[in-house]
Amino acid sequence: MNRRFLSLVTPIAALVLAGVFGIMITGSAQADDAECRPDGLYKQSGVDVPYCDVYDTAGRETMDSPRRSIGYFASWRTGKDGTPAYLVNDIPWNKITHINYAFAHVKDDKISVGSPTASNPAIGMEWPGVPGAEMDPDLSYKGHFNLLNKYKKQHPNVKTLISVGGWAETGGYFGDDGKRVANGGFYTLAESQTKINTFADSVVDFLRKYGFDGVDIDYEYATSANHAGNPLDFQFSDSRRATLMSGYVKLMKTIREKLNAASAADGKYYMSTAAVSASGWILRGSESYQVTEYLDYANIMSYDLHGAWNHFVGPNAALYDDGTDSEMKHWNVYGTYGMGYLNTDWAYHYFRGSMPAGRINIGTPFYTRGWRNVNGGTNGLWGTSALADQTKCPAGTGGDVGSTVPCGDGALGIDNLWHDKNTMGGEEPAGANPMWHAKNLEEGIQGSYIEDYGLDPENDPTDRLTGTYSRHYADTMEAPWLWNADKKVFLSTEDEESMAAKTKFVIDQGLGGIMFWEMSGDYDWDADAGEYRMGTTLIDQIDAAFANAGPYDATKSNITMPDTQLNVDVTYSGYAVGDANYPINPTMTIKNNSSATIPGGAVLEFDYATSAPCDMTQQSGWTLSTVKCGHTGGNTGGLKGDFQRVALTVPSWQTIAPGASVTVKIVYRLPISTPSNYVLKFGGKSYALSVDHPRLGDPGGDPTSSSSSPTSTPTTDPPDQCTEAAWESTKVYNGGNKVSHKGHNWQAKWWTQGEEPGTTGEWGVWRDLGAC
């Protein structure tokens, strides 16, 4: 039972419910909701947001599963074009926690899914005669939205979000006639606060009208990296590269604030999430990704890490780097940075630098990518495949943009079943197939459906099944692929073995869950048809793995933070644009919003992600020293820790008066999201900072001696006493529980029993909180 229900009952009925069900009714909803706010989520003053509608008092999302299973629903698989349909009734509602509907778009500065015509799949289309796809007559609209709300009545704990943008509709949209309109989309919307306000208000209206639980912004991409994103959008994006990230931050902050106000008014919490990039190149141009504080969670698009946009033949979605990535070698990434960044593990750690693990979900593809005419490599892996005529490269790749790296020779025909079209209306060579088709290729089955997708095996040899597709697996990367030695075709896949590795990674690291693009690519064996068809094999596997998982990690810091908060802001600005942004050297601004004077000698400690090497420096005459390296060296097999921690000492001649700001130039080599877990030490005391939005009360704790003169460097805080209960080998502990054992305090990352603190290692269940 949730708070939304309780808000509807009378006071007398509430007392009865409390007695019957043991529900505690309190007099302060605001206090309860403050307890439920997730760690690090933007805290908006003056708005009583009903966080407890969605979160528990540990700040964890309430779901039917301990971890998220988020499926994208592709609106265009309606069956009306003769290809197999995937409708709302095909969704395994009892196996997932969230559905992202793809896609809405920006039109006239508002969210839109088009006009309510009979051909509009979102709000107008019907599927007469399809069992389970009958419309709910009580709703004023039809289409997928009608069915989503119909099935939500049966599965009320499954949350639905409307995804806006995506690859094709970030900078434009598809009109009612199916033609793409290039209107600038997010690129032009986000440069005007007036337009942003209009859009955010329309999102609130949209969620209320169509019954969605939140909005998922798929802006691809707000980065200063030139030629990033859809080539159709370059006319808008490339000229705005220097300001795209700042506009994105304003957009996401405004959406969060408008949703907070609507949540308070409606007594229903509305979620704000985003699909975020996994590419180190794109993220280098995304400043410090300052939007994470506004997201309930981030869905990392940890796929499309390799593809036919260049000639390097590699995995679509490797979990780990193993030091052999040919693209990393070409650009001397290993030599320059000491680690490779085209892998899920690196991308996760990038965002972990500014968010609790539980507010991060990794992405997995239910589709393939591939090349033909591959040369070299091991069964194709890390070979090369360049299009013979570089003047015919797809838009935005290789010779089309004058790149020194050739575009790839993407797989075609039967190896490219989805048969997406390029700007000229021809086939886009990409090796893009749903996994159920890849499984048929692996089994030597041509597939009874290929002509439905426009293939002509009778007359076109490219559309015909030839050769053998042998499955291979790289244990070091947890990445499978198919290799056809006769055709020299390489298809990067996802299957049960790689999914088992990824679900284990999610559980072991305390992540929130897994997002997958998209549900219709999943597979089952159809014995009657004698082939693989759309199914739920991978979704079933995710659901089964997470059913036995403990709660996700809801705490941002890996150390015990001070219980007193100081109102100090820390921001980063002045990033160079595009390829000039190396080494990365933004200006760090420390603004003292408290009533205390921060003296010379004060020490500001903070964490940054292990996505960057442990060698941050400064260029402003301050002292910056490393407190702890969470990871050093290469990242073969995964980064070994979450944070690098440093200490920045205020010069003896410097003070930071109330209301004043100071700046420091800092330098690091690989992208990091916004540093976090700040602890400011002076006057013998330690303070958490309001900029982290910690799960504490309002900023306060100003030292009484705020006007005192600067003194020497403050002494180290005395260690905590062993006040936690002693660990017991027979007792069950859940994530967040604390114990003391052998002179240290420990915190459980997830469910455990019988595992002795101090014996499970850095990756184990017990986190060492230090001596006591």
C-alpha cells in the first residue's frame, strides 16, 4: 500500500487501516517525504515533493523487483507494414519494472506524438481481431497509449515513461505524413529559457493526460564533439557546440522543477530520467555532465561502442576492456591514458563518480551490429572492414566528413534484416538485426519472415543464407559474436552468456538495474515454426537473476560523511570545445553561501570517478594532494574502485568570506562526471556540502567562530568510536546495515549472511568505513 492511496482515505478510515495493516500514519508528510529523497537527487527548496510515493525511507525506488528491468517499446512495430508486430500486449508485464515508450518529439516547443489520426500508433491506431489488443473504451484516445493504461490497471507497479528524442528525433521529428521535419528539436529548444519553460510545462500536461509516470529525455547528444549525433542534425548542432551542454543543464533542471511542482500538486511523484552516452569521446565534450543531480536515474546507452561508422571490427557492447581494442590502439588511448573507454564498465564508473550506483542502469542491446568483407583479426574480431569507395560513406562517417579513419563496410541483406533506410532511401549497411534473427543465422535457418522485411533471396544472393555462422565468445570482454568465414561477415551479438555476466555485474556493483533496447529484439524458440521468433528469453533471465538480488546501493559516498552540512557550492566551467578539450582543465568555483568565513588552511576533500587516471592536478598555486587512489593502471577486467579522492588546501593567505567565491584551475586527462562527496575541514570540524544534496537536513552547522582569523590547517577528525553493533555470523544483514568488527566499522552493500567483514575484499559485500 502506498502513500497515494492513504491520501485518499478519511482520517477515521486511515486509523482503521493503521490498525488492520500496521501502517504508521504520521502527522508530517513533509518529514516522511524528506526521508525518502534519494541521495544526491536535487533538493528544491519550498516544494514539498512526495518522494515517498516512489521511494522508501532509504531513498530506494519501490518496485516488485530489487533491481530495475527497463524495456524500450518501439512504437513503429505495429505490423501494419507487413513485418511482425510487437504490441503492448506482447510485453512481459510481470517480468519488467519500467517501460520507456519510444518516441515522442519536440514540435512547436512542446512535447508531441503527432495528430490523433487513425494511422497514429501512439493515440489513434487500432488492431481489430488481435487478441489482447482491444481498446479500453473508457479512455478518450486509442493506440499504444490506450493499451499501456489498460495493462497498467492489471500491473500497477510497472512504471511507464515517455521517451523524447532518440537518434532520429533529437533534432527533428516525423510528421503525420511520415516525412522528417528538421526543426532543430532539442538543439534549438534548449538555447532559450522561454522555450524550455514551454516544453517543460507541456511535459507536465502530457504526463497527466496520458497517464505516464515520468519523462525520459533521449537527447543525442549535448556535446562539443564535432559531428556527434545524427548527421541530419549537423546543421543545428555543429554551430552550437560550445553552448549545447549549458542548454541541456537548463533543460533538465527546469523539467525537474516543473515535475516537482506537479508532483506536490497531484500527490503523485513524476520521474525524470535520461538516456546517456557511454562514449568517452562524446563525454569529453559533455563537460562534467552536470545533469545527473536532476535525474531519478540514468540509463547508460552502453552499446553502439563499435559499428560500421568506422572500419574497426569489434563488440557492440563489451562489458570490459581487455587491452586489445584496435580502435583504442589506433588512437594510442592505452598509451595516453592507460585505459580503454569503449566498454560498459568504464561508462558505469564515469557516472558513478556523481551518482549512487542504484541510480545508474547499464544498457544492453537486443540487436546486432556487423561488417562484411572483414580482413584479419581472430575470427573477425579486431580485424578491419573499410568500404571500398570512401566517397560513398554514409553521411557523417569516414570520407563523407574527411576523416582519417575509413568508414566501415557494413553488413547487408540477410545480415541486415531491419533494413533501415539512409537519407537517399537506400539500405543503410549496418548489420542491424534483432537477436531472434541472429539466433536463426547461428542455427543455419534462413527464416520464414525475411521477405516481409523486403529481402528477395530468389533473385539477390546477398539476401540468401550462405555459409556458416559460428558463435565465438571473448571471456575477457564478456562479448559474443557470429563469424561467417565464407562471407567474411562479423555480427556482434548479445545472448544468455553475456547477459549472465551483465546481471552479475549489476548485482555485484550495487547498480540499479538493466535497460534494454528494445523489447521486440528478444527471442524464443518456436517449435511449431521451427525457428526463433520474438520472445522473452533475455528478459526472463534478467528477471530471474534480479529476483534473488539484494537491494541496490543507494548511497553516493563510500566513506562515512559528516552529519553536519554547510551551504557551499562547487561548480565547474570554462571547458575547451571539442578536440581542444585535452587535457581537461575546467575552472572550479567554490562559492561560500554560508555565514562562516572559510579560513586559509581549510581542506576541501572530494571524489572524482575512476574513469580518469589518479593524477588530478591544479594550476592555481593551491595545494592538491591525492588522499586515495581507487584505481591505478590499466582497466583490463574492470576498474577496481569507484573513486579517486583528493584534498585541495586553501592557501594560508586566502579566505573565503560569506557570499564570496574563489576559483581554482584543475586538470585531469579522461572525462569524469561532476566530482562529489565533498568534505570541508576547518576549525577542527568536518562538514558535508549542500552541493551534494545529501540526505541531511537543511544546510546549517555554521561554526560559531565564523569571523575568526585564519588558522593553521585543521587537525584530522578523531576516528569514530565502535558504536555499531558487533557483527554476528548467523545474522542476516541487508544493504546499508552497519556493524563493527575487529576495530573497524563496516557497511553491507547488499544482502549477506555468514560473510565475515574484512574477508570479502574490495569487491565483496562489506565496505570498510574505517577504524573505530
